Amino acid sequence: MLLIALALLAAYLLGSIPTALWVGRAFFNLADIREHGSGNAGATNTFRVLGKKAGSFVLLVDAFKGFAAAWFLPNLLLSQGLIQPENLFYYRLACGVLAVVGHIYPVLAQFRGGKGVATILGMMLAIAPATVGVALLVFLVVLGTTRYVSLSSMTAGVTFAFLQLLPAFRPANSLQVWFGFLLALMLIYTHRANIGRLRAGTESRVPLWGKR
């Protein structure tokens, strides 16, 4: 039980790595990226404040945090005989959720992180890669059309949830369906300020292909 508890703690600490904050300090002499742009320590704000290269790097690392927590840590527990194969899915969920919580409320950055979109993406890639692939395609289409990352993220999250109701994407464990809808609601909740700005027409667009 102690080793399982340590793995869960490691998942939270992995998610707590403030990638955007550290990249800003190490390469751009920026004391705190949360004092600029939207005020978040996530990939979207990094794109806005530091540019495409830094934003892409932060996006990949934040997604990897979720994937590593949901894939490698449970597999390590399984390989050591600490959990049973039939419980692997539940530990994937637990470790992934803790990584997302760590990203949103990072102990390594005064509990002020990002909105968890990239980390959720990495987590769900470890759990439902095919469904995530379709949701990611929806994200890219909406982003390319509107250039609103917030709207693209919420649309992709809702798409993921409803895709799981279709026979082709229905998971073996029904808990995953409920969890998908919970994730969609969480994405909408964490983007509530963005929803207000979208309605007011003041939401920032991200630059694509040199456009603003």
C-alpha cells in the first residue's frame, strides 16, 4: 500500500511540474508567465506570450505529464505485482486525474497552474487513444476555423464524451463513459471566464500561420 501511495503521489508531483513557468524563466528571462497574457501557466498562454516554439514545447511536455502518469506509473505497479490486471484501468484513471489536478493546482508553483487541457489530452491518450484521435481532429478543425483555443478545447472535450456512446468507440468499462462526461464538464468549468469573453467578443485568438 505504501508503494501504491507513493506512485499516486508521484503522479500528482509529475503533473505539478510548471513547464510554462520554468520555460519562461530559463529561456526568456520572464519571472512569472502568470503575470502576462491570460494569467495561466499553460500551453495556450505560452503560445500567446512566448511564441510558437515555446508554446509547442510546453504543450508536448504537459501532455507527456498526463500520459506518463496514466501509462507508466500503473504499468510499473502492475509489473511489480502490486496491483491486479483487472484493476489497471482504475489506476490509470487515478494517476491521470492526480496529474491533471497537479497541473491545475501545482504544489511547485503556489497552486496556480494551467487549465489542464494538455495534461488531460496525454492522460486520455493512454486510456482511449482512438477516441482521443477523433476528438483531437475536431479540436484542430475548430482551432483552424476560429483560432479560439478555449472553444476548441471545450468542443473536443464534449466530442470525446459523446463519441463514447457510439458502438465503435464504446469502452469496455462503463465508468470511462461517465468519466468522459465529467472531463467535459470540468473543461467547461475551468474555461468559464473564457466563455464570458467569447460571449462578449473579447476572447483572444492564437496566431496561426503568421496570422493574428
